[in-house]
Amino acid sequence: MSETSLRNAIESIARALVDCPDEVYVEEFDEQSTTVIELKVAREDLGKVIGKQGRTARAMRTLLRAAGMKSRRRFALEILE
């Protein structure tokens, strides 16, 4: 799975979860040996992306970690307000 398709996957997941899909922004950049994916959603949708006890956010991070193991690359997901 390429970095672009991972970015698109995170964006698709976030858009499906929120009430304001037009306010979902995903940005990707490299920091040393890690690709950081920043996810920004509307303030009122933040809880939906994080999920109860952080389960939804943890699931998205697990997806990135699994894809990273396959491609031998490290990914990090940052959810911004």
C-alpha cells in the first residue's frame, strides 16, 4: 500500500464517520524516518473520529502500523483540533 493510498484511506474513514465531511483535511509529510499523517476535522466531529475511549483513533493507527510493517516504513497519525 503506498503512502498516498494510506492517506486516502484515512481520509475516507474520517469522512464516513463525521457529520461535516467537507471539513475533513488530511495532510501528509515526512519527519526523519516517519511519515506523519495529520487529520483535521470540524470541532464538533472530533469525538466521532477519536471514538469512545479512543478506540476509533487506535484502530486507524493500527491500520497504519500494519501497512507500515509491510512497506517497512513507520507511520504516525495526529488528530488536530
